[in-house]
Amino acid sequence: MTAGPTTVSGNTLHARSKVFGNPDLDPDFLSYYKFVCHRLRNFIGSDHSKILIMSGEGMLGLDSACASLTEKGDRALVISNGFFGEGFKELIEPYGGEVTVFESSWKKSIDLENLKDFLEKDSDFKYATVIHCDTPSGLLNDIGPVCQLLKSKGILTVVDTVAALGGVDFRMDEWNVDIMLSASQKVFSAAPGLTIVAVSNDAWHAMENRTTPIPSFYCNLLHWKNIEEKKSFPYTMPASDIISLGTAIDNLLSETLFRVFDRHEEMRDLCIERLKELGCSLYLESNFSPTVTAFYPPEGIRAEDLLVHLRTKYNILLSGSYGPLAGKVIRIGHMGENAREDRVRFTLDCLEKAIIDLK
């Protein structure tokens, strides 16, 4: 019950064993790849962007966006109100980008008014990075108004929604998102190893009009723009993983999207209510993600002790956190296959027993 990777369902695991042809040469595989990308459009909220599935864990998408957009001396705005938001700086600077960090409280959504004031004084940025769900704190940012504000200033928007897409409403076109980044192992509950990317026409234009080549092959998004016309991929695709992802997508789409979103919200609310009853305090003030909840153990119990006890005695694996929250905060992942009432209630029951054991 971690904040990802999540439990992979039986039929999704089984799909990895299906026979497939040569993914480099078989036109049927290209057709299936396009079909899976089309199915992803249900979650992305875009009729105009191009959707890609790349071979590599979700970090590949973040790195590819930064590599493909950044030229030496380009100014990039990193909007940081969490550990992963701040982390974009390390992805941009190796490509020569000059990073400015806009900092906001880690305990609530990005302060839109402060961002407006900031941009009134300085909006000369090629692109900005924003985190939809900052997993280490369980924060869900209200990114629609943020991205619309950035785009009104002529700033391209790059959004990491790895831990939210599929369990939370996402509206790429309406919100003016230029590059959307996600992955297979969170809400989709497929195995780790695939990056999901959606790219707007404005983002393609920026990549195609660089004055210097993109300094990477594997992270060069332009190699993916015309794969249908070329009828080939930049490199051999992991066919089993993509077939498995297709099954995982089918699992989510077997419900209406509204029901999927409601289910995640219900599991978040259940966690919050029960954690308070158990004497645990929540890390956030507001904007609790429907996919992950961060909390402090009751007074007198160390986070690491509680995590180890849950794992060794009750066979429940929860997540610690990162950065300044490491060793202090515990996270329950209630996303994808784990956003089921029986699993969440069982986890919380075991948490209650573990707390009693350690008091």
C-alpha cells in the first residue's frame, strides 16, 4: 500500500506473458501501440496533443521534457511546493538551463496570487515546471489556474502528474498544459518501466525551432513525433510491458471515469477520517491528494519503527518520505488497484493494531 509502485492485478500480470511479434517490424504491434495511446486520451483530456509511451521509468519523461526544451542559457521557472517540485532544478541545469525557483508552502496548493505578483515582475521564461501530485507530502496542486496563468505570459508548461493521472481529473487542453508526464506504475497499476507523455503543438514548435540540437538520443522527444508516418520506433519497444499497460488501462475504463475519480476520493476521505481517530496528525493543511495520504505517527512512536513493525508483523508495506520529511512522515498509497475499500480498511485495521503494539 505504498505511494507507488502499486499492486499489479492478476490479469495485468498475465498480459505480460502473451505472445507477440517483432515490435520493430510487425505492423500489428504499431497498430496496438497506437490503440493504447488512444485509450490513454480518456485520462488526459486532450484532442490535440500527441501521446507517447516510452521505454523507461517515469523519470525518463521528466528528463526528456527538460532535454528537449532546454538550450544553454534558456531561463526556466521551477514552481516548487514540495520535494519533487524542487527536484526539477537538477533535471534542467545539466542541459544548460538557468533556473529560477518560485517557492510556495509545502502544506497547501501553489499560491496563485503570489505567483501572479512574481510574474508581473519577471515572466521571461521559456517554460515552467509544475507538479500535479507531490507524492512525498500527498499534496494535489490546483494546476489548472497555474498553467493558464503561465501560458497567458507566453510560458510553456511542463506538468508532472505521475502520481495522479488516472485517479484525478486532468484537462490538458483546457488547462493549457504543453507537456504532460506520467508513468505506468502508479494509478494505472501496471509494472514499472513505461513513461507516458503528451505533447502540445506549441511544445513541438519550440523543440523544432531550437538553434542547437537536442543533446540526447534516448531523451529526444522529436524522435517520436512522426513514428506513425515512419512506421517505426526510435528503438525496440518493450512489447510485453505495453500489452500489459493496455490491460491495466482496460481495468480502469471498465468503470466510468467519474466512478474511478469518486473511488479515489472516497478512499482518501476514509484514510483521513480513520487516521485522525487513531491519533495520527496529517501533514497537509489542505489539497489532500485522492491518491496518497501523508501523516505523522502518534506521539511517542517513531515513523521508522511503525513502518518496520507493519511490514514484519502484519505484512503491510507503507512508504516513508523524502527530504525534510524523511523519518517523520508515513504515506499510505490509495491509488489504482489499491484504491479499494477492502484493501484500505484492512491496511488501516493493521495500522491500528501496530500502533497499539508500539504504545
